[in-house]
Amino acid sequence: MERAPHDVDAWANLGTVYFYPGGPFTDLAKADECFLKALAIDDKHVKTLSNRGFLKMTQQKFQEAEPLFRKAVELSPRTPLYL
């Protein structure tokens, strides 16, 4: 990340690597940290909003997940994954 500290897609993708269940790099705390960094760069990054919502669901933090999904749907209402 040293080469692209302000690249929202790089942070989002790294978060996804850490979030991948059963993967060799699974670390939910690191995934959330990466998603937060991505959202700090672009708070309307739909992929990250959705992935962070799924992360919160995995952690059974449903009240934190709901606004993330709502914002993703608001920003991208025709994307079936977020419905």
C-alpha cells in the first residue's frame, strides 16, 4: 500500500482479501481497517460499503450493517447484489 496509499480500489481489494472466509489471510479486524481506509478516501465507494456491510453481518453487528447496505442501495439502486 506504500505505492498507492490513496487508491480506494487497492484498499477495498486488500480488505476483501482479509475478509475472505477460510482464506490464508483471513483477519476480520484488518479487513475492517482496510474498508475504513477505503471509505475515508471515498465514502461513496459502493463495493466497500457493501463488503463492510457483509463483514458486519458476519460479526452479527446487524445495526452497523444496515446503514452500509442502505447507502449502497441508495448509490447503486440497480445493482441486484445490494437489494
